[in-house]
Amino acid sequence: MNIALGQYYPSKSVMHRLDPRMKFILAIVYIVAGFVCKNVLSFALLLVSTLLLIIISRIPIKTVLGSIKAILFIMIFTAIINIFLSTGEGDPLFEWRFIKIYESGLYNAGFIVIRIFAMIIGASIFLTYTTTPIQLTDAIERLFSPLKVLRVPVHEFAMMMTIALRFIPTIVEETEKIMAAQKARGANFSEGSVFKRIKALIPIIIPLFVSAFRRAGDLATAMTCRCYRGGKGRTRMTVLKLKVRDFAALALMVAFVAGIVVINIVNIGYTMN
């Protein structure tokens, strides 16, 4: 299982050269755009924009799709719920006993899948694929720096978020190793009742927690040895400066959201319930 969520992909694309603060803002606006979509045309525009982001960032499609593996079950489960629980006007497309499938249910399921797909891919491209952990930490700290007036530990908060994103692939890899070791000892995770399968996960969860705490301790020791004492008195080797391309990217994103709003007002195609 190769999950790419949280990994940085080095490249020389325009997306990589954007200011990390602007990319953080663009990610939020893009997520908002995903929630604003309501009809066929707006969701089609959202899907096209996601494909354009992949092309502009110069990240292989196989690598990008790795972000979806972690939430594939959630996408499928949500789609099934919308298909079987949605009600619509007119006769159902399929009916068997108490199960009824309406056209609106199929539309809603497709819309939900596209929305989750676009938001996860878009946020991953803006935040993790094209932004290094150090850049992401600086961006979060600079954006939330006004909260320092309220004595909020902004630097520590930004560091925790960045470390959490960075160690997602490491924890997934560690889980795979533990599962492989347990299978070699005769463990079976795919047979038996639900309770037996949950019980079979205990030999995985305990070593995983032990490993995670050990890594956290090693990381804390390494940071202490390098004289890390939080954000107080720290200077930056690279000073972030917004450039013309950053404001151009923001203008394009605002125009994109405005276009979706206009499409919703015109109400072209099937509208999501």
C-alpha cells in the first residue's frame, strides 16, 4: 500500500515556486470552491481544474492518485449511502423490496465522489506535494502570527502540524512492516467475524504505538541536541516575499470560484439535493 499523502515531490513547476503562504490560502479557497459546487457543470469545472493542477504541478498521475488510497473506503461508503438513501421524484430506476435507487441518488453519489477527490488532490498539491515541511511551517507561522497577541504558541502549533504531515507515510510504512511480520507468524486479518478481525489488529496496534512513541522520543532528543527551543529568538535563512505570480494565482482562483457561483445562479444541468 503506497500512500503518498504528506509526501513532498520535488520539481521546478510554477506551483513549486509559489509563496507557501499563498499556497495555503489557495488550498483553503479551493476547498471552499468544492463545497460551493451544486450542479453538473460546476462539478465538471471542478474536476477539470483538478486535472489542470496536476498538469501544472508536473507531478505524475500515479503519485497523485496515491493520496486517494487512504480515503478510498470513505469515498465508496459515502457513495453507497447516497445511492441507497437518496429519494427523488418519479419512479425509481431500480426497485427490490425496500431498496429503491433513484436517478438523484446516482447524481448525488457521483457529485460527492468528485468533491472529495478534487478537494483531497487540490489540497495535497497546494500544501504537501509542492511545499517542503520547512516552507509549510514558515507559512503557517506567518499566517497565524497575529494570534501571538493572544499568547497562542503559533510556532509550536505550526511545527506540530508539519511533523504530523511528515510522519504519515512513515507510520503507514511501519504498519505494513508490522502486518507482514505478523502474517509471517501465521496471523490472519481477512477471515473470521468482525470481532475476530478487530481482535487480530491488537498485535499491530500495540507495536505501532510503541514505535510511534519511540520515534517521537528520538525526534525530541534530536531537536534538543540541535538547540531547538521553540520560536523565541529564531531567525530565518529565507525571508518569504510575495511576488506577481502569487497575486496572479490568487486572482485566477477567485475568478474560478466566481465562475462556479455564476454557474450555480444560472443553474445549468442537474442540481445536487
